[in-house]
Amino acid sequence: MTDTDIRTALERATGDLSSPPDLLERVRAGGHRRVVRRRAVLGAGLATVVAGSAAGVGLSRDHGDRRAPVASPLLDGPTRGDLREDTAYLDSVRAAWRDHVGSKRLVGEPKVVWAGTAPHDSRAAVVAQRVREEVASPIGQIDYGMIGFVEQTPAGPVVISLEQMLTLASNSAVALLGPDRDVVMILDDGRDARYSPSLTYDAGGRIRRTFTAPDFRAHDGVFFATAGKQNTSVQIAVRAGRRDGAGSLAVGLANQSALIEAAGGGRPGSGWSGSERLDRRLPGRDRAWPADADLDRDGLGPWDLSTREGYADTYGYWITPAVDTWLIRGATADRRRFVVQTLTAPDGRSRVFLQLETPDAVLNGFTDPGAALTLQVRLPDRQGVVVAAGNATLRYRTRAGGWLPVTGDAALLPDAAREVEVTRAGARPVLVPLRG
């Protein structure tokens, strides 16, 4: 599971009020994070922290001290953008904002942070507004405002995102605009952002991205780019430097929750199912694996590619549920340990890796989402073929023999195996020839 996967689970669990992009870093800094098999469970657990940051106790006013409001350049600075003096447009943006957020928690006038011309002869804006009462959480954050992106539609401006403004956190600064979500909008919030238009894979299956610095000068504090359609899978990514200068953090996608809903993911409890890592330990694995490495995934160390740099899309965005992934460990007849595992990325592709004898991974191709047999990996030196099909009943045969049963939905078959029968509940058996 990548940090982006966990952050997405947090955003799903909190609905319209998405978690700040660096919440995960703060949560993880509090102690060792154990790997959890289901993202949905993790999201539900960490969502309590997000809710707590908005539902804490009021700020103290000891000795009659009325603390000054939290300072923010987004709330206190001038409006930017080439439409900053277009009174009619600004009024329409504020009206759309009021209709969307109401006014019970907010005070004063909505502040149009940026208003300007967007690609495809459109318009866009960013709006922020202070809350009526600043609230401090048990971990010291202060909830002091709301912020959101606004896009132009045939019916007028529409608010497409809404987030709390919290101290010690950074708000999402990226939005995808247009019917095909092919317009990238990045707000300059002072975080030294870097933009990547797409992802690729190297020969070893590691994800490769090229990041460049957006030019915010052309649009007075906003960067626009056109990309391919992003409404089924998101190819772009944005990162920014950490405050302490140690590495980079993902910059949140402001309207990610809306994109999830539009892509069919829905809200929690309405169709989005957390993907699972299917951990299978094959019979005979104890011939090669020491006991302390076979207790759980944490014992795998460098064999677990999901924790190794380059294999996960650290800065990308998920809008469709990730498919289940596999972690299959076993031993060959000549006592060599092996792992077969799959990893997915936001573009929807699932890579298959083989590790034999050492944690060095070899890309074994990509899975076919529609295939009856999820994966088949033939081991070198005639050591057999690893097969898997989630929640299915399997059996196999050689060229000359009859059908032989398989225990479980993943197995190491003899090298002589040439065909597998896959049967799922309520469906006809499917015969799958083994590559060889």
C-alpha cells in the first residue's frame, strides 16, 4: 500500500471535507505503522483523526485574551488572476460559493483568492472564507477557514471542492477541470510545486515520472496544462518540497472525491470496496523460508515491493478502486525461495513480479483484468508454474493425464502442467492454457 492509497482512503472516509495532504505524515510520525491488509479498515480508523481536527475544543481565551485570527495569505492577500476586477464574475463566484457551503459556520464575505481565464475559453476561481469560531484540535491544529475550487459550466460557476483550512497542514492545490477533466489547474500556495503529466514504466516495472516546475507567472499565481482525459484514471501527479527540506510530499487533488463519485466509486458504504492484498503461503515454503520471515508481511523486508522506492506511484491520484493484489510466497523443489506479487498504479495497470532466491524483482508482465486466471508465472529451470485466481476453485492437467485437484486459489503446479480449469461460484468452468 502506498502513502497515496492511504491518503485516498482518508479522503473517502471524510466525504466532501478531504484530509490535508500531509495528515498521513503526521499520523505516521506518531509511531510505527504496521501494514494493514484492508485499505477500507485503515481509512475508517484514521478518519477519526481527521474528524477530531475539526471537532475539538474552542480556543482558550485566558485572562480575557482575544487571540488574533490565524493569518493566511489566501484569506488576507489580494485577489489574483486576470478577472480579479470583473465585478460581475466575482459576484457570480461568491453566489455559487454561498449556495454550496451555506453560512452557519462562516463569517464575513467569501474571499476570491484567484479568478481568471482557463483553457478552452473557460473561467475558474478559488474561494476561501473564515469560520465563525476558530477551533483547536487535541493535536494542536486550528480550523480557521474553508477553501474550494470553482469551475465554469453552462449553468454558471460551480464549486467542485471544499476543504477545511487547518494550521500545520497544507490544502489541496490541484484541481481537474472540464467535462473530460483534462485541464490541470495548480494554485501557487508557496510550496515549490512540481508537475508530472504522466507516468511510465521502466524495463523492471518501476514507475518513472518526470517533474517540472510550473510557470505561475503566466496566469498570476495559477498554472494551467491540458492533459489527456483524466475521468477514468488520473495520469498526472504533483509534488512539493517538505517544510523541513527532507524530500517531497504529494500535493492533494482538490476534487478527487467528486472524481471518485463520477467514476462509479461513490461514497463510503455506496459501492467503493477497499482492495485487499491476497497473502498466500504455499505448501512446502518452509523448505526455504526461515521461520521468522514467514510470520507476516512485515517479516518479508525487501521482498515486499510495495515498500520499496520506485514501485509505487507516490505522488499519483486514485479515482477508481484498486484491484486486489497478490503476495504469493513459496519454495521450489530445489529449495529456493520465491515470491510472486502484483502491484497496481492509478492508471489501472497491474504488474506481475517474480523474485527467485533474492529480493531482486523481474517484471513478468501485466495482468489482464478480464482473464479467468489472474496470473501465471512459469519459474525458470523447470521448477513449475505459479497460478492464482481469487476465490476460485482450480484444477490442472498435463498433456497426457487427467484432471488433478489444486488446494486453494493459488498454487505452484508442476512444470508439466499445461492447462488449468478455473471455476467460480455460479459460473461455468473456464479452461486456460498455460504459457510455456
